[in-house]
Amino acid sequence: MSAPGPIRRDTCQSLGALRAQAERAGAKVVSCTRPGRADAAGTAAARRALVSLSQPARHTVGTVAPQPVPRWCADHLDGQWWFMRRDACAATSGRVDVRNAQTGAWLGSVDYFTIEYAYALPGSGLRSVYQVSVTPWRYEGTGWAGMTVLETGSCRSNCTLAASPPVRHTLVKDVIITEEFAMDATTSAPGARGDVWANVNLAFDVPGPDVHGVRDVQSLPIRCDNALPGNNTAKGCVFAGYWPTFALHYNDPNLGWNAMNVGWAIYTGLPSTLTRLANPDDSKGNGDRACPRGDSYPRPVGYECDEYPFRSTQEGAKTSGTPFAPRTFSFCPLTDQWPQTPVVNTDIGSQGWARCNIPGDHNNAGGQALKAFYLNERVLPSDQFYVVVS
């Protein structure tokens, strides 16, 4: 999934102001940054850098041992943020021009790629990390000689920054400079949630008195919370715009019956995108309507009623607001016993719900699997998620 690309600030457009600033400061040269040329050579350089950054053990210049970047990042070199549930990356081309402070004459330039990687590790609580790598790949002219870059981070929202003091690094062709900025979310109170993101300032300098070019990069906001229903201890962070997937498999020895019911329910038209509920009373209402009890609704010994959409979702039998429209399938041992529950084997639409008597151990395992999914993927009330059966 893509998101709007990183902000590309073009300081070369204000070259006149930079030259005036240089004159006041007694500087001989000025440098400015602007979007780079994402040509074939630059794309190849960025891909080489991403492949290197995806290795668990590698040598990069910086004050930290960086987290390996996912290999799928190398498929997206378009300046956009691409993200999954706990990983996000963006590769953006940039260029630094160096000019004579008095005449404005061009002296040299460096083309580079920034590779930004934001992530939250499972079990890391309210800490997420923004990793910024700079890789110079082309030099022109001579004014770039000795150019350095200084990365300085700051929190923009709902966090404090745990980072090493800024360190200046000399740019060397094809050598990756990486710094990490750990963001500790302040959304720790029970029920709290909020988007967290940081800004990193890249300051490019050449030796001697100069006015440096700067570029700001900003991490993709990540949601950090302490708001999981029924759980007051598990805190964490995810990219909420990426909807996770709850997967069931027909050949699972513990969940195969659940997969049969859910798979046929989706096949016959019920939605595969669901929305989590928070209110236990709503969940109970869904369950009572989908799987009522009484003499008219018998369960074989050792069997329990399984419903879809899940009772813990907005699309459930009651909270969806759909008419009374249950359905079942030929393998479910309630055929011809439960009233007004037709057996279907083709798409009859998205209204209603499916119910099926399945072995009790499978029904219990299915409930536990869904709870674990909500916890591991941090599915909060009103979050949407996918359901697939294979």
C-alpha cells in the first residue's frame, strides 16, 4: 500500500536569499538541495543500496547498527511511502548544488538517495524507529569536495526522541550513511492512542565558511496505543492504514471446520472485509441472533454453533442491521432442523449471516485464534481487516 510521498523541499529556488545570507556570514560558497534525477543510473544505485540495507550484517557509516530494510522496499523507488502493518519505507532522489556565493556560478553537485525506513518491532511497546540512510551515487564538478551531512532528529507528534547526538559524516560515493531515531510514544494512558512521527534535518556542508543546504524528511505517521479492548497491559504501534488479514486454512487440523463455514459464507456473498466492535453487549447480541438457543435449535453432542460474520464485528447478525436472513451449508449438521435457515451453495448476496454447527474444540480454537489476531495486529474498535480462507 502506498501513501503520499516524502516532502521534497527545493531550497535552490531561494538561491538569492541564500546568497544574501552567505554575504552577511562572510561565506564563500552556498549549497542548496532540490529533487534529484531519478534516471536509470540513479535507480540502479538506489536498488544496490536497498539490497545492501536488507542484509542482516553489513557495514554502513553511522552511530548505530541499523535494522535490515525489508526486501520488498527495493520494488518501490518512486518517492512514495510504501507500508505494511509494522514496516514502511520510501526511497527518494535528491541533489545538492554548490555555488559561488558572490556570482552564483555553479561549482559542483552530488546526487544521492535517501532511504527512509520506519518500523515497530512486535513486543517493543510504544517505541518505534525512524531510520534514515543517505547514499551519494554521482558527483559532478569539483565544488562538492569534502562535503558532509549532519542528520538531526526531532519529534513532531505524541513522542519523545531517544537518539544519539548528531554526528557529521563525510559523503563518499556509494557509501551508505545511516542514523536511527527511536520514537517513544507518549500515548501510554489506558485507552490512549495517537499518531507518532518525527522529522530529520539533513544539513549538507562543504569545508570552509559556507551556507549549507538543508532538506527535511519526515517519517510516515504510525499509530501507537494502549487501547486494546480487554487488555490494559499490551501497548504497541502499527500503521493503521494497512488492514491486516485473518487467514484460515481448510487443512488446519484445529480450525478446518471454521474454515469451511467461513469459506462458504464468503463464497455465497457475505463480506470478507469486517470492522471490529468494542462493546461486549453488542457482540453478545450478534451471537444470540446468529446462534440462538432453545429446543428449535439443537446442537449435536460435542458440537457448537459457529457464526459468520464474527460476533465481534460490526457486520455481525444484529449490529449490521440486516433483515433476518440466516443461511447454512450442506456439511453443517443443522440441515432441516433449524427453522428458516436455507441451505445454499451459490452467491445469494451480502445481507444476513451464516451459521453452522461445528465440533466444539474447533469453535473454541477459532475464538482464541481471532482474539490472538486482534492482539497481535492491534485491531482496535472501528479498525477494518480482511478475512481469507485458503
